[in-house]
Amino acid sequence: MSAASFIVLDNDNPGFDTMVNGKFLSRDSENLERIATSLGIRPLEDYVSYSPEEAQAMMEDLGTAVETIEATELPEQRWYDPQEGLDLVAQLVNHIRSNPSSFTNANGILTDLHEYQEVFEKSKTIGARWHLQVDF
């Protein structure tokens, strides 16, 4: 089973499809994290956020003990400006295009990033904020 990162907006009905693949980004996430650090930008994983209720439900689904869940202070859900997503994508795309052999599947990653870019551009036009979530 593979994981995939996807974009969640703070607008439940944005008027466009927010579906992105994200599987290639997830498959090469360690490499992308290392590259983001070397570029001085936040890695994609830093943009993952869940509401406390979603985080609690995930912990329950994973079989976490009730006592542990109750003792865990869950962070608040965070949202990000679409321009931050556009800037992140642009920097990653530039690096990948300059160093395609550094990636298992540079074309797949670029395709995923293009899908992210489209959602961020449309989000910007409607003033919607975003964060990432991971589907396992």
C-alpha cells in the first residue's frame, strides 16, 4: 500500500476539483525533504495538518490506547496561503528540472507538482487557504 499527499482547502465547495495524485511525491518524500532543507525551504511534510478530531480518529484507527490519546495534546489545524504553496512548488520544480537524475521518477514528481500548482492557483483566485493530508 502506498501513501499519497493531497490538498485540503478551507472552502468545502471551491467550484473546482481539488484532486491531486501526490503518489510520486510520497514515494520520494525523503529525497524531497533533503532537497527542501538544502534549498532552505519547508519540506512538504511541514504542511500536513489535521483537526484535533481527525488526529484523534486516526490514533483510534491505529489502535492507540485510550489513555495515550487522552494524554496527548493535539495541535490545532493549520492553514496556509496559496502563494506559499505556489512558491514551494516553483522552487522544487526548478531544482528537479536542473537535477532530474537525483530522483527515482522526476517526470512523475513534476506531474504531481503541476497538479498542486493548478490547485494553488485556483485557490488563490477564490481566497481559499490549504494544507496537506496523507492517505495511506
